[in-house]
Amino acid sequence: MISLKQALKLSQDELRVLKKELNERAKKEKKIGAYVEQFLDCDLSDSCDGIPVAIKDNISVKDWPLTCASKILQGYIAPYDASAIKNLKQNGFSPFGRCNMDEFAMGNATQSSYYGKTLNPTNLSKVAGGSSGGSAAAVGADIALASLGSDTGGSVRQPAAFCACVGFKPSYGRVSRYGLAAYSSSLDQIGTITKSVEDASILYDAIAGYDELDSTSAKIEFQKTHDKLNPNKKLRIIAIKNYIEKANPEVKQALMQSLDKLKANGHEIVFKDLLDFKYDIAAYYIIATAEASANLSRYDGLRYGRRAENIENLKDLYVKSRSEGFGDEVKRRILLGCFVLSSGYYDAYYIKAQKARALIKNKYNELLSDCDLIFMPVTPSTAFDLNSKKSPIDSYLEDIFTISVNLAGLGAISVPVAKDKEGLNISAQLICKAYDEQTLLDGALSLENIIKNQ
């Protein structure tokens, strides 16, 4: 599969041929479930010339169905392009197919989708990760050159790691959220999934920048990164010892070997600890579910998507539409969010969670004031079994190394570094100061080159 850099040199006729080839390959790989099936043919419109990029089913593309992989949004057609999609089109790219996801981005295995599960292209008995599992599987299976996903607590980095891709979450506010269906507004960020760090830089440059339509957009100067990439820059990197120790033996060994290689190539490695991730988990799931309960209140059977039938009154419409439309995990998180925001519990839970969030952010800032980048695992283990019977709590613990980055609003990237004994990918995670994506991409490219060359 060609890279985005190579695709930039293709003519429009060559790009149309490429799209058709990708479309045919995607149809042959339906068993993976990377794309939502009924969207496979909507990407070949002559009005969408450009390099094809797969799009997660929670990012608005004008005149395309937008369902967040949920029953409740069946029939909804997006009336406008998200700002990220507008930027894509203005920079020579075009949206290509809808990618499967966990319903409303709530999950880490892409198993809660209304359309069915997404499988890991490297091993069909394993999960693809989530919630951007379809986006990662499409790139990992070579049925997309690159894709856009969303990352609320690791939903770009974790599936990219499971599917042997590069997953890049920019700093909060770097990419406009206008046109991204909201899960947790203070945590959500559109990110990229690509085959290489260089492609991540190219795609990031195409979608990032200030947007006056998004009140959370960072109104600071944005500079392109691709033309400034420098893998030879020597960096001071803090490795998070207590997180690496919590990973399984194969992941831990691969990460330590990667650190040795970075050190041998001139980077300075220092070991330090972060706060216990129990604070991350508690703060994240209180804040995320609280915001989700508010954001998903708009899906009421009146304004968007599917409406229940055989109703007797307005209350019956609300109850039946939401009960029939939402899946179990979405209902669980809405209920938890309502609980922590309810009278008598708001101070005890939500306010404390926000204080913990400030503590987490301050700890990151303290470490980053003494280094260029932070190094840690992406996940405790490699991709787990598709039929693994994880409880909701066990499932939430899969996010222990990614959610704190979103709480702090920082940029992060997952880079493949090794394989385990089953041939499953192991990735390392690098984290940067807020809005210092250039240093992050420089360090990631250096790590990628070191791994490929040794």
C-alpha cells in the first residue's frame, strides 16, 4: 500500500483508480468489519476528488449518514461537513467510506456497534481495539491509506497499537471538534491513524488549526510540521517507571529494549514516576460519563434519527426511543453520569474528579518542564481475545495508560516497536507539552526509524 506522501504525487485519474481498488479490496475484506457496509459505495463520487481518507462514523460529512454506530441515529444524514473534513478537502484529500466504532465512542474493543464487531486484521480472533477500531482496522488491513478517528481516553492510540498502526492524538484544541458528535466535550479530540509517523504528520497538517466555529479551539499560531520533521534531534525523554512496571512481561521487555535503543542513538533517558493510575481511572469515568449524560440528552426521538413507534404520549416517546435506541454500554454510562451529577453527589464526585484532573495535569506539567517528551506504554497487554468475557470494570482498566493524557489535554502518539510471541503488535506511547506536536512527531519519527533499522 502506498503512503500518503506517495499519494500526494498521483494525478486525479490515478486517485480515482486507487479509490476503486481500495473499494473492491474493502468489499473482499468485509469479514473484518472495518467499514460500515452500506457506506462502502459512497466514496466514489466525482465531486470528492482527492487522496482517500477513511472517516469514523462520528465525524460529519455532508450528505452522508452519521450514526455513531447506534440504532438511535439510523436514518440521520449529516447536513454539513465537520471543520476537519473541510480542511481535508481544501488540502487535497477526500473522505472515503464510513468506519465502524463502538457506539457513541464508548468502548475499547469495537464490539458495541449496532453494525457488529470489528476484527483485528493481524489476527481475526483478537479485538481491533476501540472506540476507533474500524479506523485502525481499515489502515491495518491495507483497505485505507489513512483514517480519522476520535480520541476521548485513548480511542485512537489503543486501536492503532492493537492493529500495528501509528495513532496520533493532537493536543486538545489543535483540531476543531466542530462536526464531531460529542461524547465528552472536554476530552474529545479528532486524531489520525496511519501507517507511518511521516503520514501522521502529513494528515495532521491537513486538518489542524484554529476554528472560530469551535469555542474550545486553540487560538494560537499553527505551523505545519511535515516540512520541519527532524528525526535526528536529540531529546531528553522521561520514561514512566511505575507504568512500565504495570505492563505484562512481554510489553515491559519490548519497552525497555526500545528505551535502550533510544539511548544508544543519543537520546537522554530518565526514569520517573507518575501518580497512581487509580486517580486517572476515577477522575476520567466520572467526568466522561457526566458530560456524556448531558451530551446524549439531545437524542430524544424528536430531533435526530430513529423514533419509537406505537407511542401513547410524549413521555412514552422519550422512554421508548431511548430505551430501544441506546445499547447497554451507552445506557450504563448515561446512568452513571446522571448519578454523579445528581443533587447530593455533585460535590462528592464530580467536583472531586475535577480537582483530581487538575492534580494530574500539574504532575504532567511538572515532568514536562524537565524534559522534551514522556515515554510510557499504550496498553497493559497486546490485543485480547474477541470473545473475552470482560466485565465493564475490567474493560475500563484497559485504558489505564491513555486516559490521563486526555485529562491533561496533551498531545500523544503510539508507535509500533515490537511483536509478542503470538505476532501481535506492541507499541510505545510518547507524550508532549501542550501544542508541541513538532517535538512529538520528531521524537516519534526517531523512534520509528530506530526500530526499523535495528
